[in-house]
Amino acid sequence: MQTTVVRPESMWDTTQRVELPPRLNDPAVAAELSPTAVTTVEAITEKWGLTLKQKSDLMGGINPSTYKRRLSEPGKARLSTDELTRASLTIGIYRALHTLYSGTLPDQWMKIGNRNPLYRGVSPLEHVHEHGIIGLTETRTLLDGYRGGR
């Protein structure tokens, strides 16, 4: 019987390595990603029918005037690591919803009361408002699980 030996250094073989996520705390990366994050989050939250206050809360409770200013000049926006993470989670939630559901449900889902034990009858949006970035992460993870982790 032949035995296969796996050496620790093989774990770092560049041909098998998965691309790492961008370093969101790097100022150059933040400068590159921020304009797209601002406009994409706005497009998603518009489809979800969120108010300016809800949009600002989703992005970490930023001042609504800051949200509007960034939107008026996205090229000048420099989001924090937290805000870029929230934008990434929001985009992932949006994509997952549109993979899982059709029609108008994907854009209504965040505002509908949900019987999943995670939400305890409140809407995912209310859960995110109450739990912040953890709520966004939980929602993204739940949806990724529904679609088989893809």
C-alpha cells in the first residue's frame, strides 16, 4: 500500500493558492475601491427602496449628509475599512438574493419579516440595523449557505 505524504510547504504552492481578498486598510486600495463601492451600494439600496437614513445606517451610521456628499462626488470618496467591508457584504447579499430568487422578491427580501430563527420575525434590514456589521455578515453567510456556498 502506498502512502501519500503532504508537506506543509505544499500548502503554499502558488499554483494552488486562492487569490486573497484586497487589503481594505491599504489607502491605495481604499482609494481605488471607494468610488465603485459608493455607486454600487447606492444602486442596490435604491432597488431595495431604502431611505437615506437606512442607507446611512447600513454604511455604519454615517451622517446622511456625508452619504449624499460621497454620492455627489464618488471619485473623491475614501471609505474606511469598515465601510468597504459593509459595501462588500451588501453587494454579496444582493448577488445572493438575485441568484436565489426571481421577480421582485430579491429587492423586497431585506424589508420583509422573516421567520428564520436568525431574524426572530423581524426583517433582515431590522436585524442588520440592530446588529451592525455582524448582522450583515450573518445575513451574507445565511444566503451563501442557501445557495450552496457558491
